[in-house]
Amino acid sequence: MYGNYGRPPRRPSPRGVSQRGYGEEMTLGKWMGTFFILLIPGINIIAMLVWLFGGGKNRSRVNYIRAALLFSVILTVIGVILAFTAGNIIWGYLKELIEKSQNFIP
């Protein structure tokens, strides 16, 4: 009673079941399988969408997939912005080089 501050004591959950109602806990083997599937190009996108929209029972896996997809979108946007910026810089140098070379030829 002293450590719970007036709340009823928590009962231990059965093996593999989370206390917070997140469904079944992710074991080390399940996480390793998840990471392995996410390493395979093409299949990783399909697996992410299935786990995200397929009514996943594992809330921890669904939250991980949400974070991974959000991180992927952010990195893709940053990559596109950097690619366009670098392309414009290179194009400017090439354009200047072409103009100088045309003026150099008699």
C-alpha cells in the first residue's frame, strides 16, 4: 500500500501481454523479424502499409512504423530540396562555363 499511493496493486500480466492494453508485447525475435523485413527493398513499403493500416494488434510496432514513415517523408523532402539546390548551383556554373568558352573561340 505504501508504494502505490492509494491505488490498487498491479497484478502481473500473463507472459507476452502488455499492462497498458497495447496488445501482445514485441519480443526480441519479433523485432528482429520486423527489422529484417524492413531491410528488403519494395517489400518494406508494403509491410509498413499493411502494419499501419491493417489493424495492427501491436501498438508498439504501429507507433514505430508511424515514426519511421514520418522520418522517411522528412528525409525525402530534405533530399529533394538539397538536390534542386545543388542542381541549380551546378547549372549556373555550367552555364557560365559554356558562355565563357563560346566567347573564347574565335
